[in-house]
Amino acid sequence: MQGLVIRMNVQVNKFYEELADYYHLIFEDWDSSIKRQAGVMNNLLIPETSGKPLRILDCACGIGTQSIGLAMLGHQVVASDLCEAAVLRARTEAQRRGLTVTFHVSDMTSLREVTDSGFDVVVAMDNALPHLSPGQLGQAAKAIASKLRSGGLFLANIRDYDALILERPRVQAPAFYGAPGNRRIVHQVWDWDAYAGEGSGHVLHVYITVESEEGWKSHHFVSTYRCLLRQELSEALSAAGFEDVRWLMPAETGSYQPMVWARLSPSSTLLGPN
Ligand SMILES: C[S@@+](CC[C@H](N)C(=O)[O-])C[C@H]1O[C@@H](n2cnc3c(N)ncnc32)[C@H](O)[C@@H]1O
């Protein structure tokens, strides 16, 4: 007899609202990751710069991992995210580091609240795009195109769902961080059977178990990810007016996820997200 499968309708925004204060704990050392990821992106952006700082929009900034790193490298950064708690934290983290970054709460399917446009680069890093349904992905690609200058660049990285959809892993093995008295264990459970969204995907359980003077305490956060395949994203970008869409694999970039690099056609006539 088959076990009961409970399909979950999970609110992505609730996940990030709850996670905002804990998000940095997913990394062994968040500050090192901020610097490392900015370096990876900057290597790809250097050919665009001619020595000048770039105007960059980070449209899925979360708590600021990439926007802070890019601002530290001297770029002019505007950052937005759907999650208000994450944006508030990102603003605090940027101020704490003496950085000037303009933040907005904005859904990347419209980017309505981002009043600037003509950016040299838009980024959406660390698997933000697989939170979107196919329809939302098309809207986001158009909104991103509408914020770029002619010939501007879009950079995003996503998990390797082309491989993961076949492997269907059930856990991400625990990572042990910290020193005695201040340790933590971070692990994930991926429940493929509970996914209730469009196409294939999984419910994501993130567990952050933290040691303190009072003992160990486990925090549990639940979200959902759709398996966004590389071809679907390439097609959405082409439909939105990107003419040169390339996939760069981790061995080439140093990123831990495949990265899409796409240039908006100089002749793109898109004026807005819809
Ligand atoms: C895995 S997190 C990555 C955050 C950040 N880039 C980082 O690496 O720390 C994905 C982010 O995408 C954001 N997100 C999801 N759907 C969104 C949407 N429709 N518009 C804007 N942001 C969205 C979430 O709120 C979350 O902050």
C-alpha cells in the first residue's frame, strides 16, 4: 500500500520573511561569500566596465549577499526583492559597512517600485528565478529587459535542474560550522512528492540547528522550488529581447551554480514589463 502523499502549497514570501534573520547562517562565513561571489561576477563584468563603475540592479537581493559585494567593489548598486524583511536587513547590513545602496521592495515580475532604469547590468543570483511560475518568468524577463540600457547585460545563476530533475536528491547533507560553544548544523530535505506547483519541483525544508549556552535549538523553514531548466530560461530571455544568451558552467566561472549571461539586443523596443 502506498503512503499518503501530502502536497503542500507553500508561500515563498513567508519562507524568506521568517528566514531573513537567519539567512547568513546558511553560509560558513557570510562575509567571505559576499567577497567571493562579487569577485566571480566582477570577472564577468570587467569587459563591460572600461574602468568605470557600472550601474547595477540586483532584482533578488535578499539580505544583500551580492549587492553588498558589488557595492564594495565600487559599482553603483540599486537592489530590490519581494521580501520586505530581507530588504530591511540588507539595508542595515549595507549601512553597517558604510555602503551607499538604494533598496526597494519590488516583485521582479514588474519592478514597478524601481524608479530608475537604463542599468548596465541586472543580476538575480542564487536560485531566485526557480521561485517563479512559467508565466511569472516571462513577466520577469520583460521587466528586467525594461530596466536595462540598450545592449545591457543580465546575469543569473540557478541550480543545475537539468541534472537534479533526473537525480531527485532527497537531502542536502549536513554542513557543520563554527567552534565548540558556538556551532551550527545546516541541512536541507527536498520533498519531491509534496510539490503542488506547475511542472516538476520540490518542497524545500531548511533546518538550521544552532548551539548556544541554553543548548541546541533547531529552526525549520519551508519553501518550494520549481525545476527551471536552462532551455526554458534561455527561451524566456530571447522572447523578452535578449539576443545573445549563454550558459557558463561552474568550472568556467567559479560560481557554484550554472550561470546565464544574456545581452539585451541594442534594437530591443521593450518599454515596460507587460
Ligand atoms: C535564494 S534567495 C537569494 C537572495 C540573494 N540573491 C542571496 O544570494 O543572498 C532568493 C531570493 O529571491 C527572492 N524572490 C523570490 N521571488 C521573487 C520575486 N517574484 N520578486 C523579487 N524577488 C523574489 C526571495 O525573496 C529571495 O530573497
